[in-house]
Amino acid sequence: MRLFLIRHGETLDNVAGVYAGSRDSALTAHGVIQARRLANHLAALAPTIGPIRHIFSSDLQRAANTAQAIVDAHVPKMAVAAEGATAPVGVERLKLVKLPELRERDFGAAEGKSFSTPHPDAESQDAMAARVGRFIQGHLVPVLDNHIGHRGEISIVVVAHGIILNVLLRVLLSTFAPVELERLQRGAKRPPYLVSWGNTGYVEASLSARSTDPASLPPQLKPVKPAIKLTVTRVNVTDHLRDLKRTRGGIGSAKFDSKQRTMDSFMRRAVPPVTPTSSEAAPAAPAAKKRKLEK
């Protein structure tokens, strides 16, 4: 089994250089291209990683729309005859599950302000860990219970934000792979963050069953049966963005317009356009220094 922890595509707030946090910042045109490239990339990996059986995302539009691109690219692989038709016998539709537990850190009064703004009232690490724990317990553990130990490769995808993904990765490793956690902590350049996530970058991990005494697992989570072995295999993978250039004239940094054709759409296999989850977005702003972690 594979687990992909994916950051959303570029947003208006990323370009503006301000804290997005729990704000519902929209994808830029460049961010949508990033999402489509990611979707095609994962679809091409299907013979190796198996079909995506479960996909979860933050309910903020930048993550949900990135995840929807993955779902849209997956639909042809599922051989659904027509829009609205039921899936063929034996084929399960891929459904996107959007959850507030996977939202980015709330930066309080600093949201929408520059990265240099102090944020003493921002959401605490403990509060984020509690949200992540609810996601693991209520959504991820049941999936693992159902699939771990079964024959055949499948994948699980989580699309969220840089900081909350780091919290999720830390909790997963402390639960299932403490030795792996120590390894990543030793190499971390910006503690407490274990790894960096570029826009649409992902961490890939393999999950398998192992014989472990349930009593040895941390008490905050019920034991998963059978016990899980988790190994991080790749971090901040952005192979799908190789040679991608921003559309000139400010178009790439502007809010995505579904009526607009991009150069990338002529060069690569088309993926159905992402349907925005919200019509509200901040106005486009001048480009700022690129940041690795979600703000």
C-alpha cells in the first residue's frame, strides 16, 4: 500500500507573500497547471502504485481543487461510461472526502498579512495534532484496517497544506515508525518541520503489515490490526513540474479562469478542468519570494 501526502498548487496568497492559513485562497492559473500535471503524473504511475482507492483533502478550495484534479484524471481509468452513470460492476468510484480537520494552521490576526507579521495567537502545535489525530482515528485507521495485509497494490492520497502535513507526518511516524521519525528529525533543516513541501510536491510512503504487540503502540490511537510498518520512500517529489514555466504577462499569477487555454494544455494530455469550490478570492498581487512551506 502507498500513502501520498500532497501539498496543494500555487495560490493567490502564495504569490502575494501573505499568510493564508484558514483563509480560502484560490489557485492561480499556474497552480491549476501544477495540479493537472500532478494528476497526470499519478495516473501514469498506476501500474506501479496501483489504483487510488481513497482520497482525502482539506475542505479549503486550494487543496480540494488540487485533489479534484487527481480524481478527474482517475475517472477515465475507472471506465465510467458517461457522466452521472453508475460505475461498472466490480469498479468502485473514487470519491473525494473533504475535511476541516486537514485545514492549514490558523494564523489568527496575522492571516492575510505578510510573512514577517508576528502571530502570537496562531493555532498551537497541540491543537493541530489534535485535529490530525481525529483524521487518523476517524478516517485513515478504518481504511488501513480494511486494506493492510490484502493482496494487490493500492494507494491512499491526502491533499492538504505544508504545515498541517508536517504535523500529520510526525504523528504517523511517532505511531508507526519511531525510528523513521528519528531519522527525519536528524536531517530536518527547519525544526519542528520534518520535510519541506513545494506546491504540489508530495511525500510518498509505503505501508505494510508487521507483527507488533498492540500494547507497544502509543495510547492516543487504538491499535490497527494488523500492525503497520510505515517507511518514507521519497520527500518533496516534484518531478511532474520539470520544465514547467509560468505563463507570461501576469496570467500565471492571476486567479485561474476556466475559460482560458494554457500553453501546457496544448503540450500535454488534457485533464478535465477543476471546478472551483468557491467564487471568492483575494485580488491578484505582485509575486513574492517563493516559500517551501505553506503559510
